[in-house]
Amino acid sequence: MENEIFNESKISKAYIRLSLPLVFSMVVTLIYNLADTYFVAQTNDTNIVAGVSLGMPLFTLLMAVGNVFGQGGSSLISRLLGQKDETGVRHVSSFCFYVTALLGVIIAVIMLVFRIPLLYVIGASEETFSHASDYYFYLAVGAPAIMLSFIHSNLLRSEGMSKESMEGTVLGAVVNIVLDPVFISVLGWGAKGAAIATVVGYAVADIFFVYVVDRKSKILSVNPKEIKIPSEHVGQVLGIGIPAAIVNLMQSLSVVLVNQFLLPFGNDKIAAMGIVLKVNMIALLLLTGFAFGGQPLFGYYYGANDRKRLSELLRFCAVFISVIAAVLTAGIFLAAPLLMRCFMSNESIIKDGTVMLRWQVISMVFVGIVLLMTIIFQSMGKVVGSFILSISRQGIIFLVILITAYNTLGYMGIIVSQAAADMVTAVIALILFKSQVYKEFMV
């Protein structure tokens, strides 16, 4: 078993060994997202850019459902490893894989049946409908492949196989990046080409992950005979996975809401926000990578009842993630105009996007706090705290602030609402930590 990393005497070293491969895979994912946006933007058609941007909630939905069993399963597996229950690990991993595959097929059918009304719900207009529809259709067809990629990329890390998780993610992203210009520009498929390239990339990653689990993993399983798990394990997977998925769903909801609020101000504002949200992934993916890099350690130490290491890991992560967040904020804030200009030469979009981007990253330290607190609740199986945080930052808190800010500040209220929601949610996260799990870290 590759769990010698969990017994590493120096906590910071174990954390870095698990985090860096994940962060690297996040960077590659970021490069893919930026390349995808770049190649779409090179069409110089604002309606195509807006159409693809409107499809982002669909992808986030698929990621959310995959993460129910990816993050929920990895949280439980980390604790089972701390308890030395290898049989339980095999059954949980098989259960997560096959249930996700089945749900992927069901969701694909539902999304294809209700394609037209759902396109209008996410903000498609007469000008953007055909492009949004093309992107939507092919992502829906590829739903099972996209969802499955989030299973083993998470479960492998819970075993300590961060390098293999990284390799699969990187492989899929590279395939995607290579196919993007061919499908979008050379073949002239536009938004449809971007979606097909995405699905093919995830399918390749899935094949790689299954190979690794079958040939290299000592405890994970894709054996359908091991799919059955106790009801309490199902409850733990869903109890942690659903709040984790709600985070992704709330991200989709926030994008839809912002697009709807921006619609009266023109498609150029939606296009600018679409580019801004992709660029903002620079900070979000890196912070998420470092936060989730500690998840296997938090879960393992909690399962083993090792409070000393839990406390040491918390202190290290809090300082490390806060510093990373501050550096990212400063860099992106200063480079905002240049980053926008990398994607489009439209001066109006550059000007609007610069303001949007700066407001998106100004609260990154607070986002880092929320991510760390969230992963702690997930790793320890604390369903209530995980659920509250999942419906806050881009959910209820964001919705209340967005509506209030829009009615008082108009257009600028839309732009500043996410930063305000980040700050409020960070305060809530610290209060929850103090009241629910702080005693678990007392040595």
C-alpha cells in the first residue's frame, strides 16, 4: 500500500508531496480552459464566445454530480485507510465508479430531452442560441465520460497516488488542447468543435484511470462484483458528496444568475464575464489544488485519531494557503488589462472585463479560508458544516447580496457581489469551525 506518505514524520513534506501533483494538474486544466477560451475567441464572433460561456453551467453540473461520488468517496476512503479497512475501500471505490456511470447516462438523456427550455434558462438569446445549442448538445452526449473523470482523479489521491491522478488529468487536458484548434478553426466547427474536443479529452482520461486502478492500485477496484456497500457507507458518501456537489451547482447557479442580470446590458457584457470567469480560474484552481491536496491527510489522521498531526497540518495549511491567495490576488489585479487583451482585442470588452476581473480576485484570501474550512469538514465527515458552507459562498449568501447590490448599485452591484459574498462566507466558515470541529484539533 502506498500509505507510507501518511506516516511521513514531517507534515509539510507529506502535504507538498500530495498537493503539488494536484496543483500541477489544476494548472494544466487551467491552461486547457484558457486555450479553449482563446481558440473560441479567435473566431472574433461575440455571439460564439457568449454561446460557449453560457454552456459553462452545464459542465459545472456534470462536474458536480461526478464529485458527489468522487469527493464523497475519497473522503470516506481516507478515513477507512486510517482505520486499516482495505476491504471497505475496495467496495466503496467500485460503488462510486458504477453508480456515476449509470447517473451519467440518465442525466445525458434528461438534458437532451429538455434541451430547448434549458438553453433559455441558462440565458441563451436569439443571437447566441445556435452556438449555445451546439455546445450544449455535445457536452450532454458526453456526460458519462465527463462525470467519470472526477471519480478516480479523486479516489487515486485518497490512496496517496497523486502522481497518477495528475497524469490522467494532464493527458485528458493535452488531448483537448491539441484537438481544440483543429475542431474549432481548421474544421470550422466553432462551439460544436470546442465541446467535442472536451468530451474526447475526458474519455481518454477515463481510459487511463481505469487502466491505473486495474494494474497499479493495491486497494481501489473497478470490479462490479464489489459494488455492494453498507448503508452507512452510502450515507457517508452522499452526506459529504452532495454538499461538495452543491458547491459546483451553486457555481452554475451563480453564473446563470449573473448572466441573467447582465443580459439587459448587452451580450458584450456576458462575453466579458465569460472570459473573466475563465481567467479567474487561475486563482481558484490553484487555491482549490492546495486545499484539496491536504484532504487525504486530514481524512487519514482523523480516521486514525491522530490529533497532534491534525493540528500541525491545520496550522501549516492556513498560513500556506493564505500566502498563496494574497500573491495570486496581487498578480492578477495588476495584470488584469493584459490578461483580457490576450483573449480579445475588443476595447469595450477589455475595459469591462478588467473591472470585473479585479473585483473577482480581490477577495481570494477569504476564498482560501472557505476552501480550507470546507475540505476539513468534508475530510472529517461533518455533514452539517459541509452543507452550510456549500450553500453559502455562491448560493444563498451570494443570491441575497447580488439582489441587494443590484437594486442599490445597478450594474456595479452585479460586479462587486461575489467579493462581498466571499467575505461573509469566510466569517461563517470560521464560526462553524470554532463551534463544530475545533475540539478535534486540540492535542
